[in-house]
Amino acid sequence: MPKMERSKAASRSKRFAPRRWSVPAMLAMLAGFCSAALAAPDESSTIWSVAGGEVVIELNQGVLSPLGIEADFVRAVSKGGTRHLLGYVHGRFEALTIQTLDFRAPGGAIEAFTGGYLQVQGGLELRVDAQKLDLTGFRIAPHPDRPGQFQLLDRSGVSWARLDHGHFELVEGDARLEIRFANLSMSAELAALAGQPEIAGQVFGVAHLSADVVRTGESVGTRGTDQCSAPNWPTDPGFTGDIVLTDMANYSDDPAVSMLRCRDCDGTSGGPMVVTPNAELVNEGSADMPWWRQFTDPEPPYANDQHPYLVWNMYRLSADGRFEQIGASGAKHAFFTVNDDCPCPGGNILWTGCSDTYSASSNDFDEFLAPRGEIVPVTGQWGRCFSLFDADCDGNQSAEERSDGPFENRMNVLETDLVEPGARYFVEAWYVVRDDVEIFNTMGWREVDPSWNPTTDGGIWTFAAVGDYAQGSVLDAWLDPLASEGNADRAVLETPDGTISVAVRASDLGDGTWRYDYVVMNHDFMRATTAGAEPDLQILSNTGLNAVELPIAVAASVSSTGFARADRTAGQDWVAATSANTVRWENPGDTPLDWGTGFRFSLVADRAPGPVTLRLFPDVEDAPLGATMLGPELPEALFDDGFETLTQL
């Protein structure tokens, strides 16, 4: 007998040798067993399982068509098309009851998905050129390396897609599990099959799952009894709200943003294209924050359906140093919080210490996207009455009261803005949250590298992340707030109507002239006129900035001016008017500088930088706001302008 086997045999003979036990010893042993069982229950007893139900797959034609991928839904319970050529087609499949998907959910709060899978009847067939991919009988299983994500597997176990940034929740008294609005992101295998291995991770659809609980785990280790039961609202004395945007991707190699469709893209002059980010956030405040879905019955703490709003923007930093916005979304109305990384179940309150996520695909749904102008950003109030979602102010959202997809209220970007040699690009996301104490940590940005990937059927753009996620205003990508830089300046204007940032960079052109590039970033400044009261609030007017004026010396010579605005697809440019002592840009009537956007104002003058006061006009006839900045110096009348200059922070 080999040595190891002898050792085991000897051990077994000693372990099971007869032994006499006294009554006290036996009682002590039993007490020890009971104590151990209470202290460390069998882990399997905490596992929940679901089976059956249904899986809904929605495929984005705006991504699949230019890749030459055609899809058929096989033996679907139901299937449907799209109102728009570049929208979604969907299939609904029945899930088999013979397999289970397993997870831990102490106290009903989903903690982790541990194994198993759900398999559907029927499935998908994808065709790429002459190749056919058979995904009938596909499975949804937890991702082995990415907690909270799933894989779409074929019958042999090959992964063809990842389900990420989904919302999951136990509903109907913990009788059903729902996973909603998860991105369908391409696996490396599917990208290679499409002949585009570099597009692995590209979002091409959305998945939803609903399944019956067939096994309820014990509530051993129930968490959140106190933390998740009685909310402390930001309106309660001593409690403050502080929502922090932490990233735009679950993992470092996830795309932060994705192209979801493009009109007539050819890699150089097409568009517009829709570019959409994911979003990750956490509640770092002491208050629990309301996240009620629109048209929910009035709820605390504001007796309405209060929820945050997400907006996103794209910017370009040209090789010559000019910084300008090239895209702006509408406002996404948030509707659910997962409450991850904490003991609380998902729902409509983001509890303290809990995290949330929104997928790029959920940020692309017509019924949640509306114009920014319907919101008063500094207060976080929504003018629901006579808005896009409630055009007749009846307190309900009909099927017609939604964005008229697939480009409306999305961030539209033109290809011509992505092909400038030597340029760098940035995408910013920002949550507007009522009674949040810090505006700048609710926003953040990622640098991205746009890349055109041509195919025989067109092509798609990808946006690989460059560097790490950065918290704060995207202006930090242009002027580092921690660096002392000559011939550059920044100021923050905080007013009761909102916050504005102004930045300038002066460039010596070497011929006795200087170019001054100003970026006026309107974070949440709007002067609103309203009627009625929440939840039936109506916004009658909502005014941002409508003129910018720069004083110049009487003897100064201005040889050129420039301007760049956020939305390249609608509105008119502001045209500069130069007089003896000012350069003034004014809204021609349909292009105000509204909240969440930034305009660039440029001029070339024969004066070196010195302190001047840039004037910002909410209305062309209003008294201006002022920001002391670098500009073409005015030594003869430095501060003799007769209006109040706000404190620079």
C-alpha cells in the first residue's frame, strides 16, 4: 500500500474506533453541535433558485444591420418589429422549468448569483454572410468572472454575448425574480464571427428575464432590518444627500460608451449617430434618496414622483488647444435602483451606502427620454404638466407620449466632428439629483478614442476608453484644476439659479496677437417661471444664458472671432458683434446656452492677457453676471464696468 493510502487508512481506523462517552460529555458534544449549526449554517440552505418564466431579447438593428448580421427568432412566444428602421426587434421566449438559476438573497436582498442557468425553448438564429450561428436553446448563466453579469451561451456552452449593467429584483412578495434592461454586449467570439474582433464588448441589444422562485433560501443572516426599512430623507433635519457618479463601466475593459445607430455613416461625413454611456453611482450621503418612477402615485419626501435625471455630453479637444462640445443628450428619467453592494433590496429608494447602475441600452428607451428644458436643474423639479410624457396634464403617460425615436432626445454626434487629426475626445455623464449637496461629484468623464470599423454593409464606430475615469467637470480635461498654468484661468459662479463655470486659455500666436478661447459651461443655471404645484407642476419658461460680452480696450484690434455650440444638428450659431470697446455674442433666437452644455467663444486680438470681466446675460436685456478672467487687458478702465462681479471660487 502506498504511504499516503496507509496514512489515510490509519486515520480512518482511529476516527471510527469505538469510544465510551459519559453523559456530561455527550451533552457537551450535542451542545457544541447545536452551537456550530447556529453559528455557521450550511451555505446551501441560503441559496434561492428560480425556474421557468420567460426571456425577452431585443436586438438593435442600428448595430446589427451595418455589421451585416441578420437575426431570426425561432419558436418565439411572440415577436415584434420596430417603428423605425434603426430601432429594436424583439422576441419573447419561454424558459424551461427543468433547470434553475441560483443566487443568494439574505432577507430578500439579492447578494450574488451563484450558478445554474435558464434555458429557453426556441431561440435565435444569426446569419453573417454565409455563416449561420444556431442559438436555439440558448442559456442565460451567471458570468464566472464578473459578479452581477451573465452570459448568453449556446447549447455547447460557448459564450456569444454578455448581459451587463442589468437591474435585478425580487418581486411579487419574493415569488419572482426579474432582470431588466441588461445590455447585450458582444463576446469576443461573436465579434470575430462578424469579422470585427476589435468590437468585442459592443452593445447590440437588451435582455429581460422573469422567472418563478422555486426554492426560497433561509433568511439566516438577514441584513438591512434597520438600514432598509425607515428612510431618512434629505428633507429631514441632519441628513444630507450626496450621490456620487463613480464610473461609466462595471469593469475596466467594458466600453464606457457605445454607438447605438447612425444615419448614413461612412466613416467621414455621415450622421447623426447616437452615442450612449453606461452609468455607475453610489449614495455616499447620510440621507436615503427617492427614485420613484415617473407617474408613480405621490410619494415622500416631496409628495410627488421624484427621481433623478441623467444627461450626457461629448467634447473635442483639438490639436490647436480649442475645446468644444460636439454632442448633448436629452434627459433620461431614472426609474429604479438596484441597491448593489449593500444589504437593501432593489426598488425605488437608493439607500445610504448602496450602488446603482444604468445600461447604455436602458438609456436608449423612448419612454424615459425627454427634453432637458422640462426640468429645473438647480432644484431637481420636473414640470410634468404639458411635458412630453404628459401632454394633456392628466397624470398618465400614454403610448404616444414618449420620444419619437430613434434619434430624438439622444446624444447625436456628426462623423465630421470625429475625424479631426490629432484631436482628443471626452464623454461626460451627470446625474441631476434633488437636494444633493455637491454638484461636481455627481458628474464625471472618460476620454475615448473613436474608431471607424468598416464592413461590406457599412460599419460602426467604437469608443475605446483611454485612461481612467475622472470625477468632476469635463473642463478638468482642458484645464487641470490642480495645475498652475500660465495664460489660463478658471472661475466658478454660484448663484441661486444655478452654477456656471468659465475657463479661458490664451495662446501667443507669435505675430503680436493672441488667441483667447473661452468655454462657458452652464452646469445647472436656469431662470424658470412655473405654474401650479407638484406633482402637477408646469414650466412656463426656462431661461439659460443668451448673451456673452467681453470688454476690450478702445485701442485694441480684433482680427477674428469664433464660436462653437453643443448641438451641431439644430439651431443657429451665435455671431459676434465687435464695437469700440466690446465683443458681444448673442443668441439669434433658437440656440440658448441652456443647462448641462458649454459654448466656446474665441477671438484674436493684439493685446496680451490681463484681468478683464466677462459678462454673462441670462436675457439680452438682463443685468449681467460677471466673472473676472484673463482677457485682452484693459489698463485704462480695469474694473469700471458698473456691475457686480461674483466671487471666484
